[in-house]
Amino acid sequence: MRLLALLGLFAPRRRAGLWLAGAAAATTALPWLAWRAAHDIGGRIALGDGLDPGFLADRADRLGAGTEGLLSGLLDPTEWLLLVPLAVVLALAGFARERRVAWLALPSLLAAGFAFLAWAYWADRDEIDYLVSTSAYRVVDPLVLTAAVAVPLLAERLLSRR
């Protein structure tokens, strides 16, 4: 979903189709949301608390532990072969060469995804060490897999421009 939003921003000629695809994808969540509402099942984080600066300030100590855990899961070379840094370097190299904003879509997407995960850990009600040890290694998977798909595409585009 985030990818569609970013592509919509960076690909103006295809914006309408991307927004339509994004809206169609978002509607697939409606049955799940309706079921949760019908059974009175709340989320892990109360949105009011998660967006309250006072609530977050009281939990500021969680931010460092959460981001450290996420970064270790994301950047561990024994897990992912540094796919995320490689994708970011390739995208920045493409931007440096062509000066086209579209090259910044992937780093922006990865940064937004990481910021969302860091916020979720910051605002979550569970004890932070437990949360990091049981989930940080796997919640970064979408970011890593996005980078893994992008690396060969970015490399091919960079090599074809020579």
C-alpha cells in the first residue's frame, strides 16, 4: 500500500491507475475491519495514545531499544546479506547520476516503513525487550523483501544507462 502511494507521487503519468489499484487493495481490508468491529476487538495500540505527544514522551525510553532492535534485524549481514543498504546505495547512485526524483521512491518507502515500525514499538503496550526479542527479526521482512526485489531492478537500470 505504501509502495502504491509513493509510486503515485513519483510517477505522475500513471497516478490515476496507481491510486485506483491502491483503493482496490485497501478495500480488501474492509471485511477484516468489519469483523473486528462486530466482535468488539480492539487494536494493539489505541490510536489516540499512539498519536498523543504526552503519551509518547512518557515512553521515550522505548524508542531507542525499539529502533536498535529493528535495525539489528534489518542490517544483520548474516540474515539478509545487507540487501537494504545495497538497495539504498543503488537508488542514491541512480539519483546522483540522473537527478530524477523517481530514484528516491525506494529509499523513501523504506524510511517510511521503518519509521512506522519504530512508532509501533514506541507506542505498543507490551514490555519493549520482550517485544524486540520476539518480533523485531520478522517484522522487518517486508522492508527487506522490498529491497530484495528492487536490487536487481535498480542494478539493471544503472548498468543499462552507461
